[in-house]
Amino acid sequence: MIKISLLALGLSTLLLTSCSEDDDSPATENPPQGYTVPETYNFTDGNGNSTVNFSGQTERLDQLSELTSKMKSANNAGTAISAQDLKDMFANVNNDGNGNFSFTSSKQLRDKCATQFSNAEEVKSEFETMMDDLAAISQATVAGETNGQNGVAGIVQSPDGGPYLMTANGQEYTQLISKGLMGAVFYHQMTSYYLTDAKIGDAVDNSTAVNPGEEKYYTDMEHHWDEAFGYFTSATNFPEEGTDRFWGEYSNVVDPQLGSNAKLMNAFLTGRAAISNDDMTTKNQQRDIIIAEMERVVAATAIHYMNKARDQFANDAKRNHFLSEGSGFISSLRFNTSSTLTPQEINSLEAMLGDNFYEVTISDILSIRDELSDTFGMNAFKNDL
């Protein structure tokens, strides 16, 4: 299995952001005085012009949605996909994924991948290598055949699970890539770029609209905060909407235990209102809440998939599918440059899974779950995730 590993060697220390260690702090702690926090992510200037724009982030969410759909098509035996198509979508060649996207966009996933690591190109190449391998496996499948098993790459299916295209060691590259890019692009850009002092620190311009003549009525600081929000969800009324994909979806999955939906949305709303009212103290408090709570969402989601793999341990298709998803979320933890876990500790968790998901033990799965639960204070409800 290809792993995104040893990224400690590539960490940039220029944009590190401190985050609160009080994970249970409510998002309304020290509420602002003298201004109103809206109930949805809609902000206007004194003339009623919208000051919100995260369209580039929404386009990248749409790109990963369509890239994931393309990869999932290979779960149908006999359906071959092209590695070049996947890489063209990753880099958004010709602004439409070289004809593979249903829409046009000037944005891309590749140039936002692991940007705060000095070895970002190595990380991007590891994703592209997985795309090469996924495509090669897909081209060897035969319609009607589900012969994937330990030692044999192919389609794995059980009466109530699959079909999934897996390697000879039981890894599902579609999940490793999709969940991995959620971490290396969306989570990374949110926590380690847009919510850093370089982008929303007190010295960043918050007095001048970027370009009203082009309907850019927001300040630099407002816009950078919006871009962080856009990597979390494209729904301005989350969680009424926006719980169907990526971090909005997984926040909702673990919300019964974490209360993450309200914590994150309240923090995004309160912090944005604080910026618009030049309240830097509240803005910084809410930034720290978001970074801490997002890390808990990632860890809790990894625990969630360890539990699902344990529950379906005897089912090769489901167990390996859930382990692939969980592995992607464990890897995602490293893409927060102020991560609670060191890269070596994350590597150790990945090592517990080993290189062959057919040979993992229940003890291995529970060891990973319990280490994450101990680290992030989730022992009281780890079995419920």
C-alpha cells in the first residue's frame, strides 16, 4: 500500500497556527458585544452587497466529487479507466479535466495539495502513483468476474458488500485517494493556510474592499475566512444542507457524539461576524475552535471506520472497504501543520494496519481505535462512533 509518510521532513514552519487544547469549549464562548451573528453564512456590506465568495472552493469540491465518481466506475467488473484521465482531472487540464468534468473551472486540486509542505510535489506524485495503479487494476477486470481475494487484485464482492475494486492486499485505491485528498487539499488548506496568521492574522488588510468594481466587496481577511469555510462546506445554511459530501458529511456522521455541526458552524459564523466588525480577539478565539474541532472530526471519523471494520470483520469486501476509508482519514491527520499527533505517531498508526488488509486482526483495529480515542479524549463514546 502506498502511504503518505514521513511528512515531518517537509513541514513548513512559517505558517503554524496555535490552537486551543480545550476541545470542549463551546463555539459561543466569550460572545461578541455590539454586533449580530447571523444564523446562516450570509454577510453584506453597508450597501447590502454580499461580501461572501468561496466559489473556488465549491468548484474544487465539485471536482473531487466527479473524480471520485470516475474512480468508482471501476468497481464494475470489466470497466477500465484511464490513469491519464484521473491525473488530468486532478490537475484540471484545459479547465475541464481534459473533457472529463461536466463543467469548466480555472481551479484545480493538484496545485492546492499539501502546499505547506516543502515536499508537496512528492505528496502529489504519491496520489498520482495510486491513480496509475488503480487504472492498471481496472484494466485487468473482466465483466461478470469477482475474483479479487488475498493475493489477487480485482473486484471483491460479498452477498451484502461491494463490488469494490481492490489490490491484491485489499486496499481500495478509490477510497485512499478520495479521503486522502480530503485531507491533503481541503483539510490542509482550511487549517494550515487560510486560518493562519499569514491569511487572517491581525495585520492582514481588513479595511479595504478588494475590488468593488468587479463586485469583490470583501476585504482580504473576510475573503480568506470565507475560503476556509468553503473547504468545509458549500452550504451557507449548514447543517440544514451540506451534509452529503466531504467534511460536511463526516462532521454530521460524528455529530451525535461530538456536537461538531453546531461547534463548527457557530465558530465560522461568529468568527466571520467578528472580522466584519473588526473584533480580532473573537476572530482568533473562533479560529482556534475550528482548528481544534476539525481535528477531532478527522480523528472521530477514523475511529468510526475502525468500528465498522471490526463489526464486519468476517466480510472481506466490507472490512477492507472500511479499512481503506479509515486509513485515508488517519493519513489526513498529518495535513494539519499543528497536528496533535506527530508524523511519526501517525506513521505508527498506519503501520498497525500493515500492508495487507486481508491479514489485519481485530486486535490491530482496536489498537488503532483506542490510541486515537485516548489521544483525543473520546473513550466515553468510542464504541458509539
